[in-house]
Amino acid sequence: MIVKSIKLKNFRNFEELNIELNDVLNIFIGDNGQGKTNLLESIYLCSIGKTFKLNTENDLIKFGQNNFEIEIVVNKGNKENKTINIAYMKNQNRIVKINGVKLDKNSELIGYMNNVIFTPDDLKIVKGSPIERRKFVNIDISQIKPKYKYLLKNYKKIVLGRNNILKNLNNNSNREVLSIWDDYLIDVGSEIIFYRNEYINKLKYEASKIYSDISDNKESFDLSYKCDIGNVENLSKDDIKKIFREKIEKNIENEIFRKNSLHGPHKDDITIKINNKDFKYFGSQGQQRSAVLAIKLGEIEIIKNEIGEYPILLLDDVLSELDNKRKGFLIDYIKDIQTIITSTDDTDLKDLVKKNDKKIFHICEGRIERNEETCQN
């Protein structure tokens, strides 16, 4: 999978941008606040359908303007190029088109352009809350299992509806209604759990191998699914439903007292360990960075195995977070993957990739000031 070109108009701090990318490695160098991350954000938006930052769509429009436009040409599987367009007018609905054909739902965008993004904030996967870990798993599964995003959306509505029933429960009639919502919760929640269990097992396999390579086989790495309803390892959807129902029935009085849905995939977590110790509490900073690097590269392998080709890799100023050994490992690993790197570094980064086929762009205040054409030394 390859991004061939990017056009931006009034997106973030870009007034006009029109560039063609290298099929392998693209590096955007510039000081902080010049637009490097904004460029990655435009690619991510065309892949996932939402930004990786906490912003409204109005925030994506260049100051003083009323709309933005993104056009990305992508080639998937060495087939005919596809053009992804996103247009947004302030306070109106976004318009998304593929080869000029408008999509009925923005969610239909997922799958046209797969990506894995690695930013310094991804250390939250190890050090942050369960919400951060659920978020990264949800995004990854949605890219390869279109049904999963629909399940998440539906499940969120079910939890809100069930909570409303729990808050107003005062008679037998409402108990019957609650029973109906229990069925909804269990049916949809069990499918989400099934998908998560399958994905996390694959991620454990891939990330463990990669972490072993990074640590020269000196440390053991483990990643496991901490499912809220209990151990679901190797269980079928029907078995998961059975355990889920037992969990709800056992704790229903507490839920009624608390007026809240206390159990289900919205309470899941992932446990990450090194040498059988929880990374969150015992991992050094270097080990934590190695863990996140292994997880991100593991994501890449899973997507490749699912769709038959590598996703696009977006690296947002992460090389500065890695020591020379990990930098070298990463650069060697991505030699067959189209990668887009942002960095404030210049000479050190150029030396690191001097043998790679690449394009180097220098960016300042939303403009490409210098473009060093494809080169291989």
C-alpha cells in the first residue's frame, strides 16, 4: 500500500500543498510547530475517518478560512490508483469521496488506506489508563474488520440505554425492560470480546518475536487480554455469551444499586509484562519504548497478514525518543514499508538513512521550502 501524492487546501496551517511521495521512505524535517504533524494528520484522517488529536473539524480549518480539502492518491495491491477526497465546510457535514463517488457513511472510508501511526504519546499504551489501551486496539481491529466499528458504535448506545434503565428502575415492568437490554449488551458485547481476543492473541505472537529481537533474546515479553467478564481464552462466541450472562446475573443487584453498567468490554484492559513483571510499574523507560515499538511493528505484521500487504507507517517525531540501537532496528525493519517520518533532526537522521531510497522534504510554516529528490547513496 502506497500513498502516491497529497494535496491540501486550508488544512491546519497549510494554505496550499501538492507533493508526490517516494514509494519507500519520506522524511519531513522542520522545527516544532511548522506543520509536520499536520501532514500526518491529513493522511490519518483519510485512513481512519477521524483525527488522532482531540479536535473538532472546525479546528482543522486554516485560521481565517471557511473550509478545508484533502486529496490523497493511494495504490493498494499494485492495482489502479484510488483518489480519496475529504471536503469540509465550517459547521456543515463532511463530504468524503472515493474516485469522485460520494460515500453514504464516513465509516465506509475505513479499509481503503490502512496505516499504523507511532507518536511519542503512544507510550500511554504502556503507562496510561485502560482507556488508552482499548483505544489503540479498537482502531486497529476496525481497520481490518469493518464490522467491528459498527459493533463498537452500537455497543456504546446499548450501554447508554441500559444505564438509563438502571437509573430509573423502580418496578417489575422496568425489570422486564432491563432484561431486554441485558440481551442486547451480551449479544453485541460478546462479539466485541471475541474480536478482541482474536486480535490480542495475534498481537502477542508478533510483538513477542519483535521484542525478543530488540532485546537480543535477553528479556521475555508478554501481552494478554484482561477481559472484564473473565478468562475467554480459546472460547467460542456462544461460550463467551454464557460467561457474560453469568457475570451480569451474578452482579445485577450491585448494578441496580450503582445505577450503572459495571461489566462488559467497556471495562476491558490489556496487561503488558517483561520478565513476568507488569511494564506499567516495573519497566524502565528504555524497556517501555521497546515494548511500544514491538507493539507498533506487530500491528504492521497483523495488517499485512490480514490484507496481504503492508500498511503505511507514520512516525511522528519518535526517533528522538529512541536510542541508537532502537533507531537502527526500526530503520532496518521498515525497508519494505512505505514510511513517512517527521523529525526536527537533520544531519543525524540523514546519516541514519543514507543508504535508503528516499525523499527528504524541509517544511516551514506550512510550506515545503526544499525538496531533496529521490536518492540512494
